[in-house]
Amino acid sequence: MEFQLVFPSICLDFGCFAVEQHASVRLGRKVGTALESGVMLQRGLSRNLLFGGLGLFAGFLALAIAVPIEPQVPAALVALFSPGLKLAELIMPETHRSLAWTFGWFLRIAILANAVFYYAIFSFATYLLLRRSSR
């Protein structure tokens, strides 16, 4: 029984890089399937990178919207869509450094916390959609 490798069968969503094995050239029936390449981006990695980028963008945008409207809006509403702002306000008053150092770390903490928050929201929404579609 001889094996012949037939490739490439590449999924467009970076999901797999499959190599199919055929039992014989004459018979053409499949024996094994789906050798996944470690070099190609897998579905989980590409999804995490996408959600990380979207979370970073959404966190930055939420902070940019929350800072100017903070005095007019209740604190609970600001913390609901920009939790990084309130977290940075809690952490940063303890420091006694220069204004540039304090403001720089304030922005880093706020943007990172917002990015993690929105990454979790995007991941949870995807989990619910995939779970709903599998039923």
C-alpha cells in the first residue's frame, strides 16, 4: 500500500493547513486527514490577536470619550463603559513623581485596563454566538 501526499488545502480563515493522505493512487480513498502546521496561524491565535487589537482600540476610544464627559456623567456610568479610568484614578494619587511620569502611567493603566475589559466582552460575545450556532 503506497501513500501519496496531496496538498495544500489551506483554509482562508487561518484555521488549518491540511495535508490529506490517500491509500492508493488507484483507489483514492482517504486514510487520515488534517495534519495541522505549527507555522500557520491557528484559529485561536488569530482570534486572540484580533480581539486584542479591537479591545485596545475600543479601550482607547472609551477613555477618549470618558475623560471629557466625566464631570457631567455619574461615576457609575463612566465606570461601566471605561473601568480603566476609575482604576487609574484609584492607583495614581499615591505617587509623588513628576507630572509627565504620573500622566504617562495614568494613561498606560487606563488604556490597558479598558483593553482587557473590552477583550473580555468580545470573547464572551463570541463564546455565546458560537455556542448558540452549534445548537
